Amino acid sequence: MNKDGSGVINKIFERKNHISRKAPKVKAAGLRGERLEQVIASNIDSIVIITSCQQPKFNNRLLDRLIVAAESSHVEILIVINKIDLDLDEEYKKWLAIYSGLGYKVFATCVKQNLGIDDLKQFLKGKVNLFWGQSGVGKSSLLNKMFPKLSLKIGEISESTSKGKHTTVTSKLIKADNDTFLIDTPGMREIDPYGIREEDLGHYFRDFIPFINECKFNTCTHHHEPGCAILNAVEKGMITKERYKSYLNLRDSIEDDMNF
């Protein structure tokens, strides 16, 4: 970093992986086609998906979309359920059980009560960690709690929409410790994973894997076909209805893009 704040590129490393999403839809007159890829970050070791119990309310549909994006990039996934002090009915325990049952490392955290913070910080050591999540879930507060020297700006929740306001406007790589790096990203309202075909989508749902090769048809979309092992697993409670609805929602968005 130069004294005037400018930087110099000394070396370009080979890209080993990257996380991306589809760029927003733009329909110019007479133009049709695939949405472009928007790269969020590259060469990362883990993605830390931040959610919250309330303010904003836990959104498992968005969480599943972020998980699919990470699974398709073969990146280690950590899930954080933040603001557990606001969940008076402790509904977060249901979601913690679902996602930890799928093999994901899930942290239940509260900045005010310092719950789960040290455990999360321990898992970040020695890695390049991408922090990703919806606006207002407390991402900056968590980072400040773990690494006070960061002094990141804290956002507020809109009273009219109950959604977070953006405080981070660009992705930024931060050296938090000697061997620990953080990539702070702008909060989001929605995401469409990039480069995923309809026929491959089910392979990015871990709970589908034990059944997906048992479908009667190898072109099964797991929607209406007879002999679908996924539908049978949902009916028997072996795949949760919440996760299956996320699959259908993502599948519909892929179909919409094909007609874009």
C-alpha cells in the first residue's frame, strides 16, 4: 500500500477456486441470453454463511441458495445462526439440527452475550474465509467481536422493511491475524447460483445424495416423475420438506433463466 492509498499488483496467483453468482437481469432491447457471471471471491478456504434468527428473520431459502453456490465450488462451508438472544421460542435449534445433521458445521452465536464467538474464531484460523449473508444479519458485529481492531461500520435494520441496510459496499480482503484472512462482502437480498444446470442441481443437496441414483429415470427432475426416490424420501421424512421446497424454488429460477 502506497502513502496515497493506492496499491501495486506484485503477483497474480493461479485461481484454485471461486465463488460467484448470476449478475442481475438486464433486458436490453432486442437482446436475450444467459445472465453473466459475477465473481464474489477466489482462492478461498472456507465460506462462512451468516444468518440471523430475527431482524431479519431466518431465511432458509436464501441459506440453501448460498449453500448450493458453495457446494458447486467445492469450498468448506460453515453456517452461523446469529442473534439467538432474539429467538425466544428457540426455533433456531430446529434449523441447527437440520443442517448439522447434513454434516455442516453450524454455530449458534450472540454478540451481546458472547455466545459461540470463540468457537467460530477458532475455525477461521489459518484460512482465507469468505463472509457472506443477507444484509442486517450481524456480519460486521461478529467480525468486530472476534477481531476488535477491525472497527467495521455497523448497520441498522430498516423499520419499514425489517431488512438490513448495506454498510459494506465492496468485497474487501482483511488480514485479521498472522495467518487468518477475512473477505468481508456486501450484504444481499437474493442470489442465483451461477453455472448450475437443472439436471445437476440435486447433486448439490447433500440430503439427496443417498437416494438420487435410485430414481427410475436417469433424467428425473425430482418433481413429478413416477418412481422418483427423492419424492419417496420426502414422503417418508428422510428429506425435510423445507429443503425439498428450496430445491423446487431453485429449480424454478433455473427454468426462468432459460426463458430469459
